[in-house]
Amino acid sequence: MKNTQYWLVKSEPFKYSWEKFNEDGRTFWDGVRNYQARNNLRDMKVGDLVLFYHSNEGKNVVGVAKVVKESYQDPTTDDTNWVVVDLSPVHSLKNPVSLEQIKAEETLKDISLVRQGRLSVMPLKAEEFDKILEMGS
């Protein structure tokens, strides 16, 4: 039995929103041009769960997705340094969880979303993932 890993990905709603993602039903996660974020994409496995975070406007976790295809060459560039994974939406959060709520929650003070604001793909511990889900239910 594979251990599920947990992640958070950020998207600016005007570039790619949760609503659009749900319409599409599946997408490859491209545009990552940061080595740490890229390494996180490479570590994603099929079945891993991913929180979808609207950055810049909104600034909140809006839904849960899952990894449906592991990392492969980013089709939007010839540069082999960059990879994508395929994601599919699982469900929306009943109540989006804001960055303010996350920052105010003691058990979430160490997550990358708080510590490394610029990182677009980050790992979460199971209990951090669960806490955010609980906050959004």
C-alpha cells in the first residue's frame, strides 16, 4: 500500500481557476520555473492529494485535487529542466480557507505557504492537509 503524500499548488485565478479546472476535469500543471517547486512536482505520485490554492486574488484554498499522472517533460517548453504532472479535481471545499486563517492556526505555522510565500508547489504533512480540510468543511 503506497503512502499518500500531500501537496499544495498555487494558481492565480485569472490564469487558471478552480472553476476552469473543474470544467476541464483534468490538466497538466505547467509553468513551474522554480527548482524547489519542480523537485516537488517530480516527487508527486499517482493518487497523492493536492490542495488547490488561489494566489494573488482570493488567497485561499478552494479545493482538493489528485495526481493522475506522474512528472513528465513540460510540453510548453523545450527546456528539459521543467516538468509537469497531471491533476484532476476531487471536490471543492465547502468554505474556502484563507491565508489569514492558515496563518492564525498554530498547527500550520510551519507550512511553506506561510514560510515561503513565493513557492508554487509545496509538500504538506498529513495532519496539515487534514487540518486545512477540517477548516474548510
